[in-house]
Amino acid sequence: MKLAHLADLHLGFRQYDRQTARGGNQREVDVADAFRRAVDDLVAQRPDLILLAGDIFHSVRPTNPAILFLFRELQRVRVALPETPVVLIAGNHDTPRSVETGTILRLYEALGVEVVIERARRIVFPKLDCSVLAVPHQALLSEERPALRPERRDATTRNVLLVHGEVEGVIGGDRSAAEYGGALLTTQDLAPAQWDYVALGHYHVCHEVAANAWYSGSLEHVSPNAWGELKDEAEHGRPGKGYLLVDLPGARTTFRPIPGSRRLVDLPPIQGAGLSAKELDARIAQRVAAADPTFEDQVVRLVVYDVSRGTARDLDHAAIRHYKSRALNFQLDVRRPEERRTVGVGGPGRRHTLPDTLREFLSRRPLDASLDREALVRLGVEYLEQVGREATGEAG
């Protein structure tokens, strides 16, 4: 038996200000295109079972285009693969704070999709000699968590666990690419040895928890910190985004890459200490020139360290606006020199400034899908620094 494991589609995800010719958000279209390409590959690979491990939408109240898009793509799967069951669970992004709110995911039951939203449900597929214990985010938050164990009385040869949560120890201590709000799990909770396969959703990087327990990762970069996600992919040796095909028994996994519409380009950082604004302008121009042609219409970041407020103010902002016009998004991340203080006993240490605290808070705070997180963080920090200047009488 061959199953397909996908997760974290985040359809309806919006970012940056660039619009398509039809007036849609460009990143929302990119995310939808990634799933369309995944469906193309699913139809070609013809798996016996398809599992969607949560966070189908980016918001509990997705846009009408996102709702319709998913309906059409799932309908395409049902027509092309009529004998292939599809099981879908709700992730934390799909789960309303109040049960009275309801969820649009029920709509897809009309296509014959098995949709599991609140309580864990065991679904048996006799023709596949397989049962799936589908455990949505909400079930893991209940006072009495379901036992994540197979039931031998089902008399099926293959037992699969489908769950959306954060496995302890998978995400690094800095949580640079973490999605907040996930239910915590341990490997003991999952008991991989008792399952033929464990299909996980929530972490956006393809990752092996056990030989037969995997995060498939997302199909696009949709984390609050895409650059941290890119770093995690490099550390895990992942070539990019995609989904998993799994052969049972044996849980032999094959990563199916899904090419994105554009790349994330993290330019080599610049150390700005001691440089004048003109010198810094020249260094920035060199980095941009070296990136051609990958710069055009891509998502680009350039970090510049140790730049004073005055130097940042005197940069060539006309040139920076030109860079922004060439890329889908160009983030010039100018960072102030680290402030140091003397701790009571011991050596000097870095002071966690108020802008740092605000930046960290806004970077992980849940937002409405229509809001641009990067712009919100930037404006919040700028307003805070402006208040600080006015309070100290500094010109600006």
C-alpha cells in the first residue's frame, strides 16, 4: 500500500503588498499554486490513501477564493483517483476558539473526504486492510486526551496515526521556525513502535521523528519566520518543500519535491560597524549586484549589523526603493549596535531592549490572514523608537 502524507497547506496565506494582475495577493497565489502542483503529482503517483495533517487554511475564516480553490482541487483528486480515500484533520489554524464558531472544513465532506475536526476518530478502510486514527488539534487540548494507540480488534494489518501537534525536542531552542499554538506531544505519546506509520503536521520542515514517524513539512514558506525555516531546512539537509510518499509495510518514505513559484534569497550579511552611509550604500549595492539574476521577483533579505540610527537615516533610500521594486519583497534588515550593560556579578551582557521585546512579541503573535506581519513588526518598532526619541528630546 502507498500513502501520501501532506500537511500545513495554509491556503489563504497572505504576505507583502504585491498584487497579481487580477488583484489577488501574490503570495496567496504562490501558496495555492504549490498545492495545485502537489495535486498534479498526486494524480501521477496514484497513492492508495491520501492524508492531510492539518492547517489546511491559514485562518479559521479563510477567504472565499481559498475555500473555492480547495474544493476544486479536492474534486480533481476525487475524479482522478475515485478509489483513493482522503482523510483531513484540523490543525491549530483551522480550529476556532469557540465551538459555536464552526469551521468551513465540513464543506469538503460533500466530496467524500473524511474530515475530522474536534474529537479523534478511527477510520477503517477494509479494501486497504488499513485503519487510520485521525487526531485533530482540538482533541489534544481536551482534558482527557485520546490514547494514541492502535486497536487490534479492528483486525487490520496496517495501522496509521494522523496527528497535528508539536513533538517535544524537534524544534530548536531558539524556535526560529516554530509555529506557535501547537499541542505538545512526546515520542512516548506517539509510541511509533506500535504503528506502521505516524503522519505528523505542524512543523513546516520535513523531519524524521522516528524511522516510521515523520513531519512532511509545508508546501511553501508560510511560517512567521521564513528565514528561520530556511535555516532549519539547511540544517536538516532538506532540498526544499514537498510531501511524502510512504510504502507500507516498512514505512519506506520518498520525498516528493514541489517547486515553489519563487525563492527565498538570504544575501550574505554586512558588518556595518565603522562604515559611513555612503560606504554602506556601496556594500549593499555590491550584494544586490552579486545576487543577479536571482534577485528579480524573489523574496530577498539583507541583514546589516551594527548600524547607528543616524547612519541608517542617511542611507540612499531611493536606491533601496529601487531594490524593493525589483524583488517581490526586499527586506533590508538594519540592526542597531548591541547595547551592553554590566551585570551585578560577572561580565558584560547584552540588554534585551524594548524594541527587541516588541519585535519578538509581534513576530510570534497570531494575526489575521490579511495582515502583513513583516510590515506590522517594522512599523511597531519604528513607532516605538520615535516615541523614545521624542521622550529624550532627540531630533528626528
